[in-house]
Amino acid sequence: MDAQSRGRADGIDPADQWVLNPDTGDYELRLNNSGGDSGGSSRTSGPRVPHSRGPVQDSDSGRRSAPRDGGGERRDPAREGGRRGGPGREVPGQRRRTANGTHGTEGSDPEASGSRRARKSRKAPKARRKKALMWTGGVTAFVLVGLSVGGYALYQHFNSNLNTVDIGGSGNKNVFDNDAPINILVIGTDKRTGKGNQGYGDKGSVGHADTNILFHVSEDRTNATALSIPRDLITNIPDCEVKQEDGSEKTVPGSQGVRFNESLGQEGRGPGCAMDTVKAITGLKVDHFMMVDFNAVKELSTAVGGVQICLGKAVNDADSHLNLPAGEHRIQGEDALAFVRTRHSFGNRGDLDRIQVQQQFVASMIRQMQSDDTLTSPTKLYKLANAVVNALTVDSGIGSVKKLTSLAQEISKVNTKNITFTTVPVLDNPAEKVKATVVLNPPKADALFAMMRDDTSLTEVKSEKKAKKNKQDALLKGSKAAAADVRVDVYNGGEVPGAAQATVTWLQNDQGVLKSTNKSNAPSKAEKTTLEYAPNQADQARALAAMMGLPGSAMKPGTEDAEGLQAMVLTLGKDFKAAGTPITGPTKVPDDIQQANADKAVCAK
């Protein structure tokens, strides 16, 4: 019997054992029921397990309460003769049903209860609410309740229900790398096997990569891009390694000119194959994957109490069974699944229009998860955490509640207004008379992928990173030396064979930089192209940067002047594609690329 069924067998919902402490603003787990007769006033609450550590916001004033000392106990200024004075306040006991049918607190008098109710009715300060917004981190983090027996049992309940897949060499073995972006592939599979997935056609199907969103979180965690990849995109699927049940690896041969959705499920391909295919298309290495099925949409939408959507017109779709009038609706369960599945109700009645509807649904769910209505309800938090671990299949790199929580806490640093949804730019497949598939739109797709590889935000974000970038870009401004006066040694630290010689040939023949020399391979591989120069070579550096399209981040000025005929050092990195091709990526999203921000509600039309 799991933790949930055990609790209910005793007449207690496990979620009701999480109680909001009005003195600290923390949720605390009461591990045993505090009984008591109607006339008693004694306190018999069980041990308290705090949800968070360190200073926290006071629930009614927004002031920070005292931190715990090294032994884990909270130092109360009131007890130590602090500014509040008077006796130290105690944490309320286990909630119980009072004689008049209302929730009360054992050992408390009516006056004190009224005072607490008054405090509770006040609006939570914005600072405290912002602290609480842990996105999915808040959904799962509360299960990490310490080492007490009851807390450990609850943690194990969630942990044991999480499905994991070993993706071998694909992805990142660590949860995330510090000072690096995070790329997560979210896959919605259309499999028809398993609980709650039958009855939607293609009975017994192992599923495809039906809905695909590459979630890119910036290095400084100030912004994120959610890139939808059309299932009907014609692409090449590379060979991939799939872990077998006995621990051995099997190589699944690649396929040329097929739909992207065949990168999962078909020919025995696993999620790692879909991750490898995304890398081949975008140039972005995917760190982790999260996969959900039909039933997950129903469970998650129900757990948050419904997802708010807006319809610009009435919809009655016989295929998805979505039947709703125009206007705003809160949908869950079967209606939520019907909404994200419908492809004949909006726009041009195709998959690209359905993608935008799905983006709106996901954005609305994010807003609902962050709402006070969810965050202040222990019952909803428990149900949501339970739905998350039951719904998700993830790679072993994030295959525990603790690892997922760590990842979620990183993602939660991103403000919702800086999460941008967009779709891979595509064109109708010119090889088809009846348009059923799409192909990349190279100019626009390449520019968008380059922005993501360069970790460039699609929204305007003020951050330390941007200030640093502006400082680096300033190095490109100023006078430039004549090409004949530029002296540079070129090293190849990238992945293009012969890149150093090709660059020197281009510089001499096309740009007039006759004092350029091929120095062959660099001592080690370089991720990014760099130009090292002395202060008295700054005008040469600016001239070479302009010729090669180097970004400000490539400029590496020294502190001592060059002597005699000393040359600058240009090291070509993995970002080098070909001589004459600018290194720097675009800083602005190409025109006509579809975008939507997660903080804004949009009506589907």
C-alpha cells in the first residue's frame, strides 16, 4: 500500500498533513494525526518537517524571520529579547475539525485563532509570492522533507513511481552544468498502449514523437526559448544507440528523408534517437528529455484544477471530440486532451496551427502552476506532484525526484514573461502535390538556430550577461587598420579540416591581408573562435573582426603592447563553418517568425 492509500485508510488525506505555518510562511508535514476530545486543549502534534531552509518570509508582514542556527533550530528574536518582545511564538498544532465543523488548531484560544485568521486574510506580499514561485520545482520540491521516517516514506512513494530510460551516450549525465545553458526535449507521444491511452485510434501503437518542444534555458537563467518541432518535418534521422533490457546496446540504422515523428518508437528507436535527431537539425546538444502520453495531459490538467483557455470561436470537432462554445473555459481531463489534439478547428486546420494551440495550453498550465490558488493548496500540491511523477518518463540523468527538483529549481529562475514559444520555420514540401509534410526554411531556420546556439534571448532582457556583452561589443568600435597592416597567425581549433589554410588563403586573396600565416592545428580544441591581441594592435583586431564577422565575445585583449613584428593570434573554434562565413550569429529574430510569450493569454481562432 503506498503513502497515499495508507493515509486515506486512516481517514486522512496525505495532502492534508501539509499545514501552512502562519508564523513562517512554510508548509510543514505533520506526520501523525493530532487527536483529542472535544473538551481537551492539549497539543499532541507530531514532528514538524519544514519545506524550506534558511531565512523565510513572514507570512503576514513580508519580513524575514530569523534563520536557523547550525543545529537546525530557528532562532526567534522574541525569545532572545528581540524587537518583538514577549514570549516566543509556537508553531500551531495539527489541524482538526472543531465542534462547530470548522478547522481549528489544538491548544489555541478563540482570540488567537481570530488573530491568525485576520493575518491570513491579508494579501501575501509580492516578495513572498515571488519566492514561492518554484514552477515545477515547487510542485516536487515539497516532497524532499528531510530524513524523518514519514517524510522518507513519502519521498520514496514519489521516487518509485518515476519512470526512467537509460539513453546511453546521448544527453548529459549530470543534472545540469553550472555556467552553461540547459536544453531539454519535451516529447508528447501518441502511443495507444498503457492506462488511459486506449480509444484514440491506432490501437496498440508504440507511438511516435507527436509533439516536440526543445526547451532552451539560457546560461544566466534569465530567459528561455521553447522551440516546437513539427512532427511532419521531413528530415534525416541519424544512426543511434539504444540500450536493451539486458544492458547491451543496439545500433538502430538511420533513415533519410522521413518525418521527424519517426525518430521515436519506430524501428525500435528510443528517446535518445529523438535527441540525436534534434541535435542534427539545430546544432544544439540536448541534455535531457521528458516524455508524456495522452493520459498525462488528462492527469496534469486535473491535478491543477483545470487549465484556462480562450476560444475565439465555437468548436465542435468530431475527431478530437472537443465541443465548446466561444469564450473562456477552464478545461481538464478529456476536454484538455481533446483541446491539444484537435487539428481541424483552428487556423488552416493543420498541424502547425495545432502546435500554436498546444503552446497556448502549456503556457496557461505554467501560469496555473505558479498561481496562488495552486501554491497555497497542500491538496493541489500533493496531487500535482503525484501526477507529475506518474506522468513523466525521463532519462536517468534526472531520474530521481531529487534530481528533477534540482533541475526544476534552475528552470524556475526564469521569469515567465521571458519564456518565448516559437516554431521551427518551415515551408510546404515542394515534392508533394497534396501538401502533407514540411521542410526547413533554411534562411530563417538557420538564423533562429544560430541565436539559440549563441544563447541569444528572443525577448529583451536586462541582465549582467547583457551588460557584459555590451562591454565586449564596445571593443569592436573604433578606428580600423588597413588590411595590408594586419598581421595574424591562424590556428585551427575547430572541426573543419584544413580550416586554418582555407582562412589564410581567403584573407590573402579576398581581403588583402598578406601578413597572415597558417599555424596548423591549435594545441587543443576550442568551442568558440577567439582573437588575442595586444593593446597597440587594437586597430588591427577591429579590422580583422569586421572582415570575419567576429562577435565582441571573440575579442581577447591583452595587457602588454606587442613588440616588433609580433602577430595577433586567431584560433578558429567549433563555431567556424567556412572561410568567408561570418562567425557571429544574428541578434534579432527574423521577420515573420511566430512567437508567443508564456505570460500572455491568447484566444485560439
